[in-house]
Amino acid sequence: MKKSVLGALAVSTMLSPVAAMAETEVQFWHAFTGRLGELVKAQVEEFNASQSDYVVVESHKGNYSETLNAGIAAFRAGEQPHILMVFEVGTATMMAAGGAIKPVHEVMAESGASFDPDAYIGAVKGYYTSTDGQMLSLPFNSSTPVLWVNRDAMQAAGVDPDTDLSTWQQVGETLDALKAGGEDCGLVTAWQSWIHLENFSAYHDVPFASKDNGFAGLDTELMLNGEAQIAHLTAMGEWAKDGKFIYTGRRNEGGANFRAGECALFTESSAGYAGISSEAEFEFDVRPLPYWDGVGNAPQNTIIGGASLWVMSGHEDAEYKGVGEFLSFLSSSDVQASWHQNTGYLPITAEAGVATRAAGFYEQNPGTDIAVIQMTAKEPTANSKGLRLGSFDQIRGIIDEELEGIWSGDKTAQEAMDSAKERGDALLRRFEAANR
Amino acid sequence: MEKRVTFRGWLLPLLLIAPQVVISAVFFFYPAGQAIWQSLFIPDPFGLSSQYVGLGNFEFLLGDKFYRASFVTTAVFSILVTLCSMIPALFLAVIADRLIKGSGVYRTMLIWPYAVAPAIAGVLWLFMFNTRVGVVSWYLGQLGYDWNHVLNGGEAMGLVVVASAWGRISYNFLFFFAALQAVPRSVIEAAAIDGARFWRRFWTIVLPLLSPTTFFLLVVNVVYSFFETFGVIHTITAGGPQQSTTVLVYKVFSDGFVGQDLGSSSAQSVILLIVVGALTIIQFKFIEKRVHY
């Protein structure tokens, strides 16, 4: 039955004078809805219209975790898409699944599409590159944490809105001044583990985990209970106790408070730009993420969050050619520059950043280049290339739990991080066992 | 002497029970068997390789003090959800039963919450109790109480219990109400003539006559609080703060679908299967003895 339908299709295709050659279909599963979903759709349509050999079919498969699960389930059933969007914490899972993926550098080499690995920004591609420098997945949407400032709230509390907030020492003094000035929500944060541990470690050039943060092997152990991290979390814990840092939840719940104008300072992704600029009814500023002066090599560079595109194994060569063309199209300067300007995500190539600056975008939208500068100011080190830890979504959950222990005053920073290390390491050992 | 209908031959009885057997096999025995089998391995998420670990997954779980603590959390949570969903339901049913006018409207209104999906119910409660913008937490703030379920484990537990029990009250109400209607009027009237007041009649006549329903609801609600509440927990607390609302079934979900750790997730399902099986047996063996049909 199935065969005869296929046969009929083949015959009708051959007979049809228009489609002299059948277009090859490329399935692309992603996790974007709303405005981002529309932008992805537009990119795909532009690609499809630009040539006639391949048709990219995009489909939304839920949030990041759900998309990864859909990809995994589909692979088990032999129905995997060609391109799967996977968020950065799923990177180690994908890398370990050697038989399920086809590295991007291989796809590009075989497809003959134009591909220059050096065109990509080091700190962005580093997250998705093997230890020997080969690109495994194509960075798609990447952002990095920055400090958002509510200038009106600063003013209302009698604090100069132009106060230097480059270091946490200065932020600490400002929080005191804000509190003295009657501000009841000095600092709020989104994604606490990502910003205050993962990025914190990279920014101060101290390890988050052994084995180059997991890049050099599965036998990695967490090192988030180091001196620098403990000092930072202890300070944050003090601020929480004094009501200067308000904890609102594990994800980006704090964004609602900041956008409503309730809080003076907010550590959040640079991609928060779209939401804040459209909702905030106050003057705001973007500043680089603060660092502790004199700790480690701060400021090193921050690392990214977001997702990359993985190519799944088990498809025809002709289809991979199409995948290569599409990925090459996505990396082109024009596509990247417009993506960067529309979303607040970082451009993945240096060229797109240059084009954006040349177009005067940063002057019209001050602060949108801070994330780019913060990421690219220094060459990444082994501690600031990124993280590659198995079961990392779950480990983040553990870190969240332990951080809550600090904010509520139940645990000291040292106790909490020692426990996070012990529990996280147990998961890392299981991941190692599963991928031996 | 018990009366039994007997069939001659095998074919017809086999045919008659076949659908039930097939459904049980496909939807229960097969998945349960799979879970038991998979609990002996640590597979990678893509199913490319699998390490046989024997009872290693169970050892790993039972050696984890957070997993053991989640048994206690689950017990507290289940008991609270069951009580909070049954007692108000019975109370409302008794009142509705005594209503003469407008009982139809009253009943319909009470059934509404049951139509709200658990995850949506979770979001509703989350909005009301949001620590900074929630209506209820604002009023509590006015009264001088600083509500903060994102850091206070007790408040978080209270919130997920209320959110889980709320929709369930409707379901229980329906059953209690139907059972109350079935209590013979003559018995109650006889007691009334003998001088028994309302509460005495309720304790000595109505409640014992309700016992089959109460028992049924007890079993169903315990199973509900074990298995169907993770949507509410996921939306409200995601198991936090710290581990204060991580119940067993939530951990099965998060290890399996967030952590991609199918071995541990399967082992947890097996443990959960044993726990709920044991609970149901206990309920039928000991509590059912006190039920009068």
C-alpha cells in the first residue's frame, strides 16, 4: 500500500513538467514561539525562496526541554529531523550521543557549502566546539548576562543614576545607598545559577568544574565551591538577609518585578532587551555584568546561554547537502545582523557585529553592544570557554535548591555549595556510566 | 448457597473477558514490565547503548538522602491533599443536601473547578499568591504577614496542597452528594422522632451509611495525590524551595524528562508502583473492614 502510494507519487513527479527535479525536504525542529517563532519562519521562507533545490520545513516542538525530548523520542523511533535545536545545557547530552549526530563541520565539508569556522565569534562557538577545535553544532541564538539599571528608581532613592557599577564592591555600596533612600527592592536576578555561578566563574577566570569545565572529559567534577564563588554567594546571602537582594524564583520571574519598575538593579540576559524596552515605563540603562575587583582575572569574558542547531544522523547525502546550504545561509552576515538587531541575541559572526555597528544600530539603541563587547573583549580561557556537563539541566536544579538554602538563611554559602558539589558529582558519575 | 451463572465451554467466556485482558496487557502489564526491565540498566538518552547495572539504580536511589526525604514529603503531601479535598467536600455536600431552594445552581457552581486542568489551576493559584504582585499575598502583606513561598518551604507546601485539593473538592462533592441523597429518609426521620439532633444523626447514621463512598474516595484521592498532582507542582514550585515540595512522582518526571536519566526514572516508577500497591492493599485489608455496605 505504502509502496504503491510512493510509486504513484514518483510517477506523478516525473510526469509533472514543472518539478523537473524533486525538491529535497529538510526538517527543522525548534523551540520558538511568538515573535521569535515568526522570525525563524521568516528566515526559513527567505531560504526557501532563494533557491529551488531544497525545502526547509520548520516545526515548533514546545519549549527547549520538550524540543530536546521530541528529538530524542523521534530518534528512538527512527523519525528524527535533520536539524534539531538544543539549548546550551543539553550540549553534553548531544555530544555524548556520537551515533545520533553528525558534527556540523563534517556536514559543511561534505556539502561543499561555504563555511569558514574562523568567521564565528570565539566565545560563542567555543561552547559548541570539540576540544580539538571542530565545530559540532551551529550556534543559533546566544545571549549573555548583563546588568539592567532602573535610572528612575535610583534617582528616587537619591542615588546618582550614573554611579559606576562595574564592580560588585560598587554595587554593594549602591545597594546600601538605595536601601537608605527607601528602595525596598535593590537587586533582583533571573537565572541565578547561570548568572551568579556559571558566568561568575568564567568572568573571574576560575573553574566551575574540573577537566576544563568538562570539555576535556566525562570524568569531571564540580568546583563551584571555590573561594571566589563562596565569597560572592556569601555577599549575596548578606544582601538577601538585609532585604537588598530579593529572590523571586529560579527562572526569570524577577523580570516582571523589574519591568514593573519595582526594582533598581536586575541581572538578566542581554536578550531581555526586547521585553524591557517594550514594557518599562522608566529610564533604563544596560551595564556590563559587575565583577569583584581583585578576584581572579576579572573581568575575563562571560559565557553564553541559548541554543544551537544539531544535525542528526541517519539521513541521505543529498539531504545533508541541503542542511549545509541552510546552515551556511543562517551564518551569512545579513541574516545574522538582522537577527541580532531584532532579538537582542548576539550575532554569531564578527562580521555581522561589524555590519550592525556600521548601520548605526548601536548608536540608536544604546547598550545593545555591551553584551558583544563583554563576550569578545578577551580571548576565552579554559575556564571561560563554556560548560560541558552531562545531566546539566538537573544539576542546575540542584544548584537552585542549594542557593535557595542560602537566600533563606538555612545554610551558609560553603555548606550549600559543598552539598551542591556532592549531589551534582553523583549525577555526573551516572552520566559518565551511561556514556561509557 | 451462593448462586452462580455458569457458562458451558470456553469460547464465550474467553471472548467476553478478552477486551479487558487486552487493555490491561497493552496499557498496564506491558509498560509496567518495560519499567521493571529498564530499571536494571543505565541507558543513554538516545538508546544507542545501555549498561546493565543490576539493582544499581535502586542502590543509587535509596542511598540518596534526598530521595528518602521525598518519601516523607510525599506522605505529608498526600495526607494533606486527601484531607483537604474530602473534608470540605463532605461539608459542602451536607449543606447542599439540606438546601431546598437553589440547590441546582449551588451544585453547578461547585462542580466547575473540576473542569479546570491541573496545570492551569496551578497557574491561577500562583498568580494569586505571587510574592510581589499576587492579590492574596498583597492582602496578607496588609495584615502584616510576609508571604514568600519561593523561600519558605512550609508556605510552598501549603500552596501546592491547596491548589491540588481545590479542583478535587468538586469531584468528591459529587460523590458525597449522590451518597447523601441515597441515605433512606425513613431512617433519619425515625432517629429524629427518637429525639436525635442533627449532629447526632450525622455521626451515628449518615456517616456510617456513607462509608462505602468515603472509602472509595479515600483510595481514589490517595492515588490522585500520588500520580496526578505533578502538573500543579511543576507550575507552582518545580519541587522547591530546596526540596520541600519534591514528591516521588515529580522526581520521576524531572529525572526522566528533564534529566534524560531513564534508568533512574524507571527504577523510581517501580518503587512507586510497589508503594501504591502496598497502600491499596492496606486500605482494602484494614480500612475496608470498617466499611458497611
